[in-house]
Amino acid sequence: MTIVIGFSADQYGSAALDHGLAEAKVRGAAVRVINSSKGDSWTDPKFASADGVVRLEEALAASGVPHEIHQEVGDDAGDTLLDAMAAEDAELLVIGIRHRTPVGKLLLGSTAQRLLLNCPKPVLAVKPAE
């Protein structure tokens, strides 16, 4: 079985990675780490740089958990994660979340909320340590 981790190059992605790896160890599962960007701007701070991917690969290798990394450009992150969860072997989605005001949710939408409501399998939403 596989745990899908929605990774972003920030503290929220790190929290998702840490919790996803812990779950994988408990369940004896592999992880599929997905880092995606719409690609609609020159820079996307949530999209891991080449150095960031090397560090991510090193952290995954050190964990001892079977893993794969997918970096995708051009699709909405929510759609990419929902597509990954449609795979037969996907059993859990782990995402990092941040606090948002009600107005922020209304104006900007919420990928996390969409994933929580639309994912057909369990979702673990985690916050970084304070």
C-alpha cells in the first residue's frame, strides 16, 4: 500500500512529510511524494528547487521507507493529489494545512478544504509544530 504526501517546499510540506513517513513506518507502506505547481508564474515558492529535491531524496532515503517523488507542472495541486488518490494502492493522503481566516477562505478558496471534502479515501491534515 502507498501513502500519498502532498509536499510543498515550506514548513507545511515538511510537517506533511514527517507525519506521512511516520504513518508509512507504522503501516509498513511506501510513500509517493507529490510536489506540483500550476506553472502560471515565474516562481512558485511551494515548488521544490533542484537542490530541494536532492534534500528531499536524501531525507526519504535516510528514512528507510520505500518512496517515489513526483514533480508536476501545469496542473492544479488539488487535482494532482486527487488523481494520485484514485490509484488502487493509495490508502491515505497526508497534507499540511495552515490557519486561514474565514474571509481568506472565501476570497482565495482552499485546496485543503477541497481535498478533505472530495478525496474518496482518508486524509490526514497536519500542522507544523509551533
